Amino acid sequence: MNGYIIALALILGFPLIAYILQKKGILQRYNMELYGPFIMWKTKKGREFIDRSARKRERFWERYADFSLGVIFFFMVFSTLLLIWVAMLASRIPASKAPSPQMMLGIPGINPIIPLWYGILGLAVAIIFHEFSHGILSRVAKVTIKSLGLLFFIVPVGAFVEPDDEEVNRLPRRKRMRMYAVGPSANIFLAIIFAFLFIGAASQIQPIHDGIVVYGVYPDSPASDVLTPGEEIISINGTEISSPEELLDFPFPPANKSVSVMVFDGHEAKNISITSGLIIVDVTEGYAAANSGIKEGMMISSLNGSLIHNYSEFLRALSHIKPGQTVSISLYERNENGVYVHSQINHITFTTEDKYSYYAKYLPSLNREEYRGKAIMGVSVREFGLYPVDPEYIPRTLAHPFWGVHNMDDFVSSSLRYLSLPVTGIMGIADKTSGLYTYGALNFLGPSGFWVLANTLYWIFWLNLMVGITNALPAIPLDGGFIFRDAVSWIIEKIRRIEKEKADRIAGSISTATAFFILFLILWQIIAPRLATI
């Protein structure tokens, strides 16, 4: 049965079953009740533990809460500016690469990048620490905790500490802000701890062989026929290969000829045969290749009379061509049987837009003055249709997130890149390559055991950070929204010298408008790329 149908049946069926159980009085029998589409389970157990924790270290918790306020104000500003920046870039993202609604939800099983069981564990840890922190500061502020409990939607999706709302509303602003700040700050601090634990574990990873790791393969290419992401190429035609750079100048035979490749799959080495040739994996609209009818998946045989054996020869042939020049090109394309046959495309006119202009538009950070006057086809090519990486790339990426950082821009870029490891597939490919490495002091766990531990550490880090940063946003009903409202109210009261009640009303209107603005920024990431195609 289609996975979407099963998911839809569960999503629609759970509230219906919960409603029936409520009507029959079964939920009430177990201290449960409906809360929208959720089942809320309440208990008074645990209040004593929270009371003791608050009483023993009351001074510590107050100082921790003050520090947490500063942390949350920082992340409130940072995350809002980040949302604005992403929203400004959203219209430049192709609709095919735009985030889906599921990607915007940090819910395991719905968000495709979050593994179900690691996600549930990470989210459970995040929510428990978040609510436990709120509970302690509630008691430090002498607010009564009415109950604790869990929220269910098929599986446990949340936890809560229920303070007395009237007592919370009567608190001085600073104490109330402290109470809201400690939840997301607990998630952020816990994320930092687990990030260091994960980095420590990843630092134990060592490659067994030199070679090149198959990071990915282009669909319907020679690589996709015989190679699987996670395997390692050891040699080609008997010549050992120790890095992806060696492919650039490798003496491959002419295009569409077979080569022998030795591959290590984590268990054994095996020889396979693969069709050689530069495969076009991307074609940019509006440039020479696209205008001439060249398509992704084609194989380049020659350019302007020069046979193309490798990537370096392709660049050399291209370097002798001027913008606007008509040149000959020989291509192969794949037929329905998977066999490469000669394409009818044999001439191509280069656009008057040169390589410098192309990079200025698409890759400004990589642009070079020497690109002026150089021709550009508007294609990306890969040998075999293969996306290779050095064996050291995976452990270095996981264990050294700030490798090569020289300034604040590098630091921010590296931080965002580390958070996007699941999106870019690094975490997934790391699991697939498990047999290509040894694991130092953790080798006793074996490859499977190591990656269970590594994934557990990483997803607890990732989900705690996401919960913490999300809750720091200045949008009610998030914790940051309530902190923002109280901060705005205090500023208005001091500047305009008006009574607290009136300042609260004005701050409430401002915080509501801000919450809608934050919601717009999030939704715009989904909407903007798709508007261009309408």
C-alpha cells in the first residue's frame, strides 16, 4: 500500500479513535483528555522531584536563567535575521529544489530527512529537558505546578509542565521571562554537549584503503549501472587510485569504451566493467549547450576535433574557444536499451556571454578575473556520471566542522553546513560507507554499533538545537514570543512612561504582528520558488 495512504489513514484515524475513547469515558479513566487532535496524559507524579531540584540550587537556577535570557535574545535576533536572509534568496531557488512543506516540519516520519526512531529519541530528549527546565524555574518563581504529562499523536510527540496560568501572569516580567528562557536554552546547551560527543566519536573514524568513495551516481549513467553509493574505487585498469583529483588526468580510453574497475564494498574487493566517458550531469538554461539541444545524460566524445579522454582535456579544448565561435562537438546519448549511440547534435555556437559573466551570475564567490573572454558551454560533467569524494572527506567533515575556517563568514558558513549534513546526504552516506572504515577506540562496537551510537549522538544534537532555536523565535506561542512581548512591554513602559497595563496591550499587538511576520518568512520559503513557475 502507498506510504502516503498509510500516513493519511493514521493521521485521520487517530483523532477519530481518540474522540470515540473520550466519549466512552476510557481516556478519563487513565487521566487522559483530548487536546485538539492530541491526547494529553496528565499526572502529578514528578512534582516532588522538581520541587527538590528547585529548592536545592535556587541561587544557581536564577543565575542560569539570567544567562539563558542573554542566550535566547542572541538566538532570537540571529534566527530572525537568518529567516529574512533565506526569504530574500527564496525567489532565486528553482521550484524543483524548493523545500517541501514536510521539510519545514521537524517531525520524525513526516520530515523525510529525519530518521523515524532516531528522530523520536532526539525529540523526546529535547522535549523532556525543555519542559523540565520550565518546571524548575516555575518553582523557583514560586508558581504552582498543576500537573505534568505527555502529548500523544500516534506516538509521544511532546511533554509539558502545566503551571498555574494566573500565577504566571502575576509574576514580575523578569521572573516570567526567566521561566520562558530556560526551556530553549536547555536545548541549546544540551545540543552543544552532544555535538562535542559526536565530534569525539567521529574523530575515531579511519579509512581502511586509499581510493575514492562513491558519494553519488547520476541516474541512468554508466556509474548508476554498476556502482552503489558507499562503495570505494581502488583501481582503474590496474592503476591504483588514491584521490578524486587523479580522475581529472587519468588516461581513460576514448569515450564509450569499457574500463576495468576494482571496487571495495566494505566486505570484499571485486572487479567490474564500466563504460568510460564524461557524462553531462547538468545543463544551464540560456547557454550554448541548452540552446543547441544538448541534454543531461549525454556523453562527450570530442570537442572541436579533439578527442576527450578526461576532464582536463575537456577544459583544455574549451579554453581554446572564444565566445560566439561555432565549434564541432561529438556526443553519445543513451537509447532505451541503455546503450550509448551517436547523437545527431554535431555543431554548437557559443554564446557571447563569457565564463566571467556566468560565474558572476551563478557562482560569484568563485569568479576569477582570468575567466573574462573564456567560452562557457553551461554544462557540468562527471566521469562515468560519478560523484566521488576522498575517503578522508567523510571523517573530516564529521569530526572537524570548522576545518579551514579563517573568519566569521567562514564560521557561519561552516556552522550552517554542519546543520545541513542530513540535507546534503553526508549522514546517510556515512552509514552506507560504514565498512570502509575502522573506528579506533570504538572499534569494539563494530561498524553497525558505531553508527547506531553516532546517529544517536548526532540526532539528539540536531533536534535539540532545532527545538531551541525555533523556540527562541519572537513568535507567540513559542517561548521567544512571550519573552519578546514582555521585553517590548518593558521598553514601551520606560520610554513612554505609561502604566503597565497599557504597555502590555501595545506590546501584545506588536508581538502578534511579529508572529505573523515570522510565519510569513517561513511560508515564503515554500511559496516564492514556485511563484516563478506560475
